[in-house]
Amino acid sequence: IRPMGGNNDNHSEGNKAQISEEKDNSFNFGLMGKCVTHLVLFIWVHIFVFWVIPNHANKDNFHFPECQSLHRHQGICAESNSNVFLLWFYLLYCIYFLLSAAQIRYGWPQSVMTGLTTTANQTNKLISTVFYSLPFVWELQAIACWLWTRTSFDIFQWIKFEEIHSSLFIAKCNAKAKILYPVGTENPLSVKRLMGGCGLFILILLIVGPIVLFSTLNPLS
């Protein structure tokens, strides 16, 4: 006699095995694509640096793609080791190839916590507030994250999710700042005068300013 939950246990174990197999296949496919991209780019950079650029420069100068012995003795040949900018270009790509090979060899983390919203403090709050205030920059970042993240959200749900995340981060920073003061502490009068007074003055100026500007009280009207 089998227990009542035997089929459910077998079904759940089968689902876990299927999910694990799908993750392994997805990882192997991504690793294979990374290896192919690394190999193709490695071959292309070496052909470009040591064959295309020197031959193109020699053809423009001497009408021959290959450097002649006379020009080589005179030191006027276009060679890869004589172009400082080309050497720096090749050095940067060598660093990239080294990091890419290490990534292929040792793998990469599945999730990395980076960004300003990982640590709640007043500095990150100020930078985040400025970042959120820039026109279309936050929307560009949200759409780019949605584009490269595996998720079941559509783009509108993702943008709403990003809005909730940013609001919670600002609220967390404000809550950390309030910890320094006892619960129920009254706001200082100087803070009220500075923030409330300036805000009230700006609002009154925005409301009354256009009326005064187009009224008979304005000597220029």
C-alpha cells in the first residue's frame, strides 16, 4: 500500500529534476555562445591589428599592401609595433581577452547586487534623487534592465516594480535618518522656516506672479 502523498512527492521531484536540467541546458548554451564569441573576436582582432591596418596603410603610402625591404630599412613602413595607438588598442583587447577567458573558466555569479540602492544612507539618497530627477534617464535604465533580465513581468509591470523599489529605498533612507532622533521629537523651528517658508514663498510666487505680470499693476503692461 502506497502512502497518499507518494505520487505528489514523485511529481515534485520530477519537476525539480526538469527545472535543474533546463537550467543546466540554458547555462551550457550561454557558455557555448560565450566561447564562440570569444574565439571569433580573438581571431578578428589579431587579423585586424597585424594584417588589415598595416597593409591598408602601406597601400595608401606606397601602393603596395606589403612593406618592401627598402622601405623597411628606411624605417617608414607602417607596421603594428610602430603605431603607439594601435598597440594601446591591442593591449586593451588583451586585457578583455584575459578577463573573458577567466569568466569562461571560473564562471560568473548568477545574481550580483550592485548599484546605489544596496546601501541606505544619505549620500546614496542624494545621488539617487538626482538620478531619478534627470529626464528620461531613469526610464532608460528601467527599460534596459527589463530587456536583459529574465522575468515574467511585462514592461509596464517592470516599470511599476522599479517605481516601488525606488520609493522604498528613499523611505528606508528617511527611516534611517529618523533613527538618530527619539520617537515623537518635534521638528526644529529652523527646519520649518527653511523648508516650509521657502516652499510657501515659491508657491505664492507661482500663483500671484502671473496675475501681477499681466495686470495693470505692472508698469510695463
